[in-house]
Amino acid sequence: MTVRKLDGDGNVIGTEISPNMWTIQYSRKMGRENYGNEECGLFGQIATEDGDTWEQIQAKLDAAFAFAKTAVHQQLGITTIVTDDGIVRDEAQPQQAPKPAAARRRPKAAPTTQADRNALWDEWIADPTAWWDNRDNKRNPKAPDFKHKETGQGLWVDKAPASALLVLNGEATAEEPF
């Protein structure tokens, strides 16, 4: 039989996985403006004794869960308070990190003509360090292969002109024209 302990919102905070062994877990995801979602979690196991009453088991799970929740909130920069009855509450909104200048700018519209794309590729050839190279860690195949660090404009290798392909393949450089 699986026994679960729920918090006041109906979330599972403890599950008995074997006699005298419980798991606790807490995770929180929050959106960060211009940074996407951030998630942090903690998972642990709590041992109980053969003679523990249900109230003692609940107290151990509540204490472990409060610790986990506080630790996760601390990692996310959320100020918390613990009430006298052991409930962890958010004291205020999470502290927002200052936005870098690049994050405050709105990305320019994607180039629509081949001439516009070629001009962006010329910029990439002239200064590839101004672009993020996402080829090795793309999570979405539709995402750009290169993304400009300031403007957010994207470049796709499959739409690259021959001059950029020569540079990508190491057959030419910005200093050695095609």
C-alpha cells in the first residue's frame, strides 16, 4: 500500500517507498522576464523509526519539506519566512536580476529577402564573436543556428550563401576573400 502525505494545497510532499523510508520532493518553476523559465527542485529520503506514531512521521515530513522548500526558494532568489507552525511562505516577489542591455532590446524582424540574409551573413563573417553558435545544442530544429548577441537576429546554415559556407567549412576566412 502506498501512503502519501499532502500539503494544504493537495500537493504530494511525502510518499512511503518502503517501511520506515519516505521520499520528499519540492520543485518550483518561475518565469523570468527575458530569460525564460527557471526551475529548481530538491528530492530527498527520510527515515522513520518502527515505533514512530503517525504524528511523529508527519512532523518529520513537514520539517524536511519546509527545509526543501526554503532551499529551493533560496536558490531562486525568493525571500521566504517560516511561520511558527512550520509553513514556508513567500515574503515578497523574487528579486529580479538587472537585465543586460542586450535583453532590453527587442529583436529586429527576421530578414525576409535573400539580400537581407546575405547582409547578416556578411556581418557574421566579419565578426563571428558577436553571434551565439547554437549548432551543437539546438533543442528545437527550427531554431537559428546562429543568433546575434545584441539584436537577437537569427541565421540558419541551410539558408547560408556560398561565401558563408566556405567560411563555415574552413575553406575561407574574413581576411582571405573567397
